Amino acid sequence: MAGNLQKEIEKIKREILSLGAMVEDRFKKAVHAVRTSDTALAREIIASDIEIDELEVEVEEECLKILALYQPVAIDLRFLIAVVKINNDLERVADLAANIAQRIKTVSGATPGPFRYDYSPMAEKTGLMLKMSLDALVEMDSDMADEVILMDNEVNAMRNRAYEAMKTAIQKAPDQVGQTINLYLISRHLERIGDHATNIAEEVIHLIQGKIVRHGV
């Protein structure tokens, strides 16, 4: 019985890491679409979101099946609960990558307005948070997870700077407010991806230490 449980847990580990790799790929493609204004790539990201959704449901169902069949305790129970939560965070990151792609698709062909904001540093920081949160899960490294949590304020500050740039652009060209807001919303999506990476890091800490660190607890 215990041996079967461990086999199922190893299978879940492979599935959640596979999902993580797919989500990271979608994120990188979305960032590339922003950098290059590649509408074909944006459409590809949006169309492929269903694949992530299906895998997310599959992973959750597998976790619930293991909980019902084996009634795990201690670290195994914490692991399965963490996977259910991380699974949801990863699906939301993929949704946000699709949202970023949608912004690029929406403003495609429009005359460039006064909104100017370099998303490269914010995308790089957010991507690093996502990668490190997943690496912390693989390596069971709570110190790395702590680093991810500390980065979140930096991403929030970048989002605030984008907001100020948006206000200035709207004052300069009120007739292009739609385009300006669509471009600004990229920063909101990136900031939310950082939040989900932080959530994953917090779950890793709980998994390793049995300590809840959400909301500064």
C-alpha cells in the first residue's frame, strides 16, 4: 500500500513539473510577443491555452483520487495539498500569458501612441520568480522560495511606474486611451504572474516546514 502511494506521488511530481514547464514556455512566448509585436505568436498562445486547462484538471483529479484511496498523512498529505494549490496557480499564470497575448493582438495595427514603457526588466524579474518558485519545489529549497517572496515588491514597484506612464500618456493623447490602457494592462498581468509565483513559493515553504507564511503569518 505504501509503495503504491509513493508511485502515485512520483507520478504526480512528474505531471506538475511537466505543467510547470509548459506554463514557463507560454510565459516566455508571451514576453517575446510583447517585445516583437508578433500577432501570429499571440494567436498561437491564446489558442493553446485549452491544453493547459486540460492538464490542470487532470492533475487535480489525480490528487483527489490519491487522497481518497490512500488517505495520506504528514509530508505526503502536505505535498498533495500543495500540488492542488500550485496546479491552480500555474493554470492562472497560463491564463495571464494568454491575456498578455490578447493585449498585443488588440493593439495590433494601431497607430503608436504616447505610452512608453520598457517591459523587459519587469518580464525578466517575473520570469525569474516563476522559474525559481518551480526550482524551489523540485529541490525542496525553502531559502530559494524565500528569495522569490522578497522579489514581489520589486515587481509591484515596476507596475506602479507603468501606471504613472499610463496617466501621462492619457493626458497627452486622450483620444488613444483604449490603446494606452491595453498596453498598461500588460504590467497588471505581469504583476499577477509574480503574485502567483509568490503563492507557489509560499506553498513550497509550507510543504517543507509545515509553516503558513501567507499574509506575513
